[in-house]
Amino acid sequence: MPEVALPAFAKVNLRLDVVGRRADGYHELRTIFQTISLQDTLRLDWNRGGAIELEIAGNAALAAESARSNLVYRALDALRDELGITRGVRARLDKRIPAGRGLGGGSSDAAAALAGLLRLSRRRIPLARLIEIAAQLGSDVPFFLFGGRAAGLGRGEQILPLPDAPTRGVLVVSPRAVAVSTRDAYSWLALPRAAIHSTRSASLRLTNPRAASRLIEFCALCWSPQEAPLSNDFERAVFKRHPLLGRIKRELLRRGAEDAALAGSGSAVFGLFRNPAQARRTAHWFPKEEVFVCSTVSRVQVRRALGESVIV
């Protein structure tokens, strides 16, 4: 089969609740993911040897790192082992999603690598096993195998697809001078102690009344119209340490966004608009920052892009 090329879409979190720290050291999350059209591009082909070759363009820092540490390499390596593939794979990743901004670029690249290798090899794998491999690579990776609008539970790796909402314009503002590490963002949160107990079956028992109440609220919002307000538990702590991000959110709202929020744990901030034209007009108010005008992407669009006969 000739080279396959796949988009790796970014995401935003329409809601992100950090319920508490689990007994296994991870954080228990309740989140609603939404795919957006900002994307990297991954190209895969066979090579003559038996190795994985990875070339990265568009991000000099990532290109300088060891290929083996990249999620694309790790995804290809894991799936080759699972399928017993001995042929070498050549991968080229063209980066456009800024790294470390809460937009899920690395996780999306990994999901595209899994889907791409299945297409390249013309192989199939049970969805449950594919999700298991994806979750071992990163908590957000399983979502990108589904895309669209979906609830994420547990560490975010337990995915519940939700009905797609009407298409919205999205303006992503990525400050050049601000970076927020995920580890730091979690350390800044004031979390309930021992709110979560995890069991071997991965089922969860909520022992904190506030956490239980928020779970009920979250489940109700999952099935509500998209007009439900955006919410992100990281905002208060992150905005306190990086006031510029709070100012960007307020400016988005002032310039016509229906709603705005921090993307993941930051440092990008995004606004939702009725259409991309409104988002494009608002982008001019952020001349010092990196901005991306895009739109929400449905699950059907993601399935077609990744190969619905391969994924779900």
C-alpha cells in the first residue's frame, strides 16, 4: 500500500473537573472533550529496514529530542509488537499544534500513528485492545480514536461518546511568553483529600459529598445542549500565576466570544464563536500572540479522516 497521510486534530476541554487524587497517584477527572480543526499531519510508509524512522518538521525542539521518546514512535513500536509486524516504518510528522499548550497535540499524534499503521498494514484489531494500547501511551490518547464531543472519566482515558453539537468557530490564543507544565498546574490545585478510592476493577467510589455532587452535575451537562457554560478547574490557580491568560479570556469575551476558557491545563486559551468568520475578526485583537482560527469537528469527520473501517 502506498503512503498514508492522516490529520491529527487538536482538542479543547468544554468542561474539566479535577475531582481529587486517586490512591494510584493519578488524578480523577471528569471532562468533556471537543475536537477542533487545528491539526498536525502524519505520513507513514514502509522502509527497507526493520526500524522505525521518525522525522519531525515544524517544531525544532521536538525534532531535536530522541525519536524513541516521541509518542508517535512509541505508538508505532507498541502496535508493531501487538501485530507481529517486522517491517520498518518511516514516519514524517508535520507539527502545527503548539506543544505544551493543553491542546493534546502529542496524544493526537499517537492516535494517528495507531490508526495509520492499521491502514498501512491493512490489519484489524479489536477496538477494546486498541483503546488499551492507547491508554498505556497517555490518558488523552483514547479520546483521539473517537473524536467529536465525548466525556472522559477516570484519568480521562475512559471515553463516552456524546452527541455532536452544532459547529462552532473556535479561536485559540497561544501566548508566546507563557508555558504551563501539567505537573505544575496539578500542584497548584487545592484538591479534596482521599476523595477517590480506586479498585482493581478500576471502578470508583466517591467518598467526598462535594465530589459526588459534581459527578451528578457533570453527567447532566454531558447530555445538555452545547450552550452549557465552559468550565475548567485549572483556571483559578493558573490565572493567578499567569494573569495574562485571564486577560486573554476576558478580551475574548469582550470581543464577541460566546464563551471562553483555558485549554486543558494551559497555556492556550480558546473562545467559541457562532462561526469562523467571527473568530477571524476577533483574532486581530491579539497581534502579539500566536492565534489559530478553526472550528469544531464532529465524530463522523474524525472517523472519515482516520479510517472508520479501521477504528470504530
